[in-house]
Amino acid sequence: MAQDGARRGLAGVDAAARRLGLSPGMSAAHAQALVPGLHLVPADPEAEAQALARLGLWCQRYAPIVALDPPDGLVIDITGAAHLHGGEAPLLADLAARLERSGITARLALADTPGCAWGLARFGAGGIVPPGGAADALAALPVAGLRLGSEAVRALQDVGLTRIGQLADKPRAALRLRFGPEILFRLDRALGREPEPLTALAAPETPRVALRFAEPVGARESLEGVVADLCARLVPELERRGLGARRLDLVFARVDRLDQAIRIGTARPSRDARHLARLLAERLPLVDPGFGIEEAVLAASRVEPLAERQISHGATHLVAGPQAPDLAALVDTLLVRLGAARVYRLAPVESDLPERAVRRVPALAAPLGAVWPADLPRPARLLAPPEPVMAMAEIPDAPPLFFVWRNTRHQIARADGPERVLGEWWVADAEADLARDYYRVETEAGERFWLFRDAPMAANGRWWLHGLGEA
Amino acid sequence: MPPPRSSAAPTLAELRRLTESAGGAAGAAGPDAAPTLPFGVAGLDAALPGGGLALGALHQIHEGGPRGRYAATAVLFAGGILARLDGPVLWCLHSRDLFAPALARVGLHPDRVVYCETWRDAEVLPAMEEGLRHRGLAGVVGELTRMALTPSRRLQLAAEGSGVTALVVHRLCAGEAAEPEPSAARTRWRVAPAPPEGIDRRMDRRLGRPRWRLELQRCRGGAPGGWIVEACDAQGRLAIPAVLADRPAAPERVLRRAVR
């Protein structure tokens, strides 16, 4: 409930109130008449703004540039950061799931421009607009989706212009003359014809260093120098606080205020200026310096305590054994280059199904010590999914005499088996009656294959090739 | 002026040393002092300079036989070499079909291997080079379809600089010629499955230890040759087949192909 002069009105309603027919903008008296015993809470715009800012800072986990769009919006510029979360769709899904878990109702949209995403989140279905699809995505939305003031919206509606698509093909000069410059300006921003600078939110306690340049810089080499310089300045700051960087955000302020940001993550907290500079330099090709860069700000947006470790270097070497301590530098570089999901170690899973015998663990996880059972020979290459083959066996449950795979006939000289593998009914119901008989076979030429029959021969079991080569 | 006949032998030895150290870039330690990893198979080690596989160098492994696309034997051969070294291993994957339990069975513990998914040759090569710059690694494996001369030089130089061993496992594309391109690799191997010999097939249809036909096709400062060996055991060691071990059979010579 908000006080606006003498009038008391509803500023916001929760889901239960919405079901009762209440909506923001209603007068308090009207609402109380509709719903007897309505619980009204005085609005606290200041606390709301603070909460929005806190949420914005939290959203920096996704991308370095997060801007507030008061009273109830956030703009996240995910350019160059989506790959760290596995792409745009997984990023959006992750954000939605986390917001929902913390009880925040949110509408999310991802588009080329902040304006387009704004309109879709508030007036459209949300979701992801493919690059270049802003005009199509906006066409069906009401004109209010252009971030226009209420007078402008009313003026447009008066002449029957209700959808954004109708505006797009009207002569620009006439629109400007009739409604002033605002509508065209908003339309151009939403369609990406006009740049839209964002004012990035900054957490007060984040370790941060900045460099301002007398002359705009743009050359790749000078940017590399800037990166090295910033890292060298950030490290003493981290050292003083006993922190190591897990994530670094580097924002280049361009002359035209279209900020360019790059973000890197490290697998372990790091305070090594050279290492951090190298990781950032990996992403520099993504930066478009435009007409030049005026200022560069480097912030450690995620930090973890990091004690003095340099002295105990030798000791960790002894304890860690084969896991050499400097593996972190290599893993970080590969993570930054390839994305987080593409660098990992593999660990055993106690499962008889070969497809499930392996799981991924972080590349720098502590050694697990576990190995697959040594007495079960396994192929070097596993076909996923298994490929059907034609095979012939003399008697039931005997290894096949030959099999035909991809139009090639392989005569089997020697074989071993069967190894019975049963489905894991506790994982999926469909596996309750899965039973595979695996045979290791060797052809006349000495090639080894791994075949299985998916049911006993009497039950018309079919043959599949699951692996090649053997150890 | 021709040198006096008495000093011909030392001059020849000196020349050979010079050419060898010129081949290896910095040549700080010289080829004799460079660490090697013996295979433990007499004929094989004798054919390699230094009595084993040179560490801190690039080695190419091709898959012989018709299943070159999968390079299943070559992968196990590479795994067996790394199993006998200490330290973590970077494995640059070309597709998702590598089955880690098989590597564990040739002695490469899963805790030691960091995999990175590099789907294209263009991603594999920089990732390998990155790994080769980190001295803590035992080795770097890259699965490649083809490698031109220049990238092979880069990998060889990086391996020499850090002492990390680089193994390239070649995966043939369908329809691609099996004839390898020139490269700066120290050795080139061809591994293919081989049928067991000396066993009466009708009597015994059970599987024994797999056998490989191992060919050293090119080796700088060494002698190419071919051997029938028993596949890597749980410690990554090759062995001479028991039937052949008793006989002093000379290793069969392989026709040396023209390289470069």
C-alpha cells in the first residue's frame, strides 16, 4: 500500500490477493471493500530499492554487468558470459530455478537489446529471442512494451496504434511530428538501432582496481598491457585481505558508453597476477574496443579466503603426490577457453551397466582412489548408443560364430562370455526386465569386439555391438 | 682436404652427435642424457635411441587395421606408456567414445587423467600445447584426425621445453588415406591387433591376452622395425609372447617408407 498525496492505493499485491481480484493501482478503500479483513502493509520504497540492489549484486554471478531497472526490474548483460553456464538456455533455467527457490516471482526474457527483453518480460511470454529476432518478437506486444510513459501510450491508443508491430512500418517523420521523439527513441533502442548504455551495479566491498586513460586505447597489445597492469594492482589488494579470486570481471568503459565486459573463473582461489592476466588475455579477442576505451575496471566479484600458500609449496607437493599443485593453472586456462562443462576427470560408479560406470568429477577434485573392478575386461571405445549387428550362434548361450557390422562380416575365432548384466530397476522402471549377455570376441585378424544380446536367444534376443578394442 | 683415415670413426661419431643435437632444439642435455622410458621388450628398446621412448618429445601413434577411425588399440598403447610415468595426464578428446575403465585396466588410474573435450583438431592442438607447457604433467594425449608439419613442430618444441611427453593418437576419417604426413615427431608408431599364433584354434576358443603388431615406422636416430607383442598388462607393460620368447627370432624388418 502506498500513500500518494491524500489517496492511498495498492502498490503491489501477492498471488493470493491477485486471485481475489485485487491489482496494483487500486485504491485502498476499494480493495478493503472487496476483501473484508484485507491485510495492508505500508510500502517501503527505500527497503524495496535496497532489496532490488541486493538481488542485482547476487545476479552478478551470471555476468559482470548488472543494471538496476527500478522499481522492479534487473537488466543483466550476459554477452560473453553465457558459456560459463553452459549457454543461454541453461543460464536462464538456472536463474529461474534459483529465484523460484528463494520465493521470488520473476519473469525472464533474453534478447539482443535490454529494451526488447524488457518488453517481453513484462508484456510477452518471456523466453529467449534468437539473435536478430527482436523485431518479430516485439511486433505482437502492446505499445506499452516499449517502456513508454502512460501519456504516450494513451496518445498512441487514441489513434488505434496498439501493437508495436504497427509502429514499425509507419513513416518515422510522421510519428516524430505527431508524438514527439520519445517513441522513436524507445523503438530504436528496443530494436538495437540505438545503443543503450547500462550503468553497472558495483558491490561496495568487492576488491576492485581501475585504470583511466588520458587517450582512448583500442589496440590488442595495449589492452594486454592494461590487463597485466590491473592484475598486478589487484593482487596486493587481495593479499591484504587474505583473499584469492575465484571470479574476475573486467569491464572496459568505451568512449560511446557501451561497456564491454569479460569474465573468467578459476577452479581454485588464486592470487597469481601472471596467471590471472593470462586467463583474462584468453578472452580479450571477445572485446570490441569500438572507437576506444577510456577506463578499465577489474573486480574480483567472487573471492575465497586464501592463506599464504607460497611457503608451503614444497609440502603440498609431498602430500598431494601425483596431483602437482600447478595443475590449477592449466585447468583454469582450459576452463576459460572451453567452458566449465568440458574439462573434468572421470570416476567410477558402482554400476554394472557400462553406460553408467563413469561419472564426471571436477578436474581439481581431491584424488578419489577408486578404480573400476580389475577383473572385468572393458573395451577402449564404447559405442553410444550400441549399434545393431547381425550375429549367429550355434547353440543358445554360446558365443556367436560371426557377426555382420556395417555390411562387414567378422568371423569370430575366439570368444569369452557371457557376462550377465541386469538392468537397474531402482533407477528406471523400464529397466526391470533388462538383461544383457555380454561376449568378448576376437576375430580371425585378432581384433576384439564387445557384443551383447539384449535377451536370451529363446526370447528372440537381438545382437548389439557395444565396444571396440580391449584391455 | 679429406681427413686422415685413422680419425674417420671419431669424426663420424661426432657428426652423428652433431646432427642429433641439431635435430633436438636446444640440445642442452644432448640426446644421450635425455630421459627415456624403456618398454622392457629387448628388441624394441634396442631399436630406440637411448634404450627407450624419449620423454619430453612428440610421438605419433597410428592405428593399423581396418578400424582406424576408432584407434582403440592406439589409445591403449598410449595409456600403457603414460601408466608407467608419474604425474597427471591431460587427455584431449576428439569424441565421447573413450571408455575410461579400459585405460584403468592398462594401469592409468582415473585420478591421474584430466579430460578436456576438444571436438575439433583446431581445438585439440592449442589445448595440447597448453598442457605441454606445464611441467607438472606426465604427458599429454591428443586425439587428432590429421596433423600438419607446423603444428607438429610446435608440439615438439613445447614438449622439449617442458619435458612433458606428447602422444598424438591419430583417428582416421572415413575415406582418408592411411599414409601419414611429414611431421616433426620423434617417433611414429603403428599399432594393430594381431591374431595369436601357435595355438590350435580348434582346441582353444578361449581368449588370451590380446596381441598387437607394433611397428616403429619412423624414429629419429633409431632403427624402424616391427614386433609382435602382448598387449599392455595392468601396469602398462608390454611383453614378448611366450611362444616367441623362447626363440631367438630376429625382429621382422618392415619396409621403411619414404618420409618427407
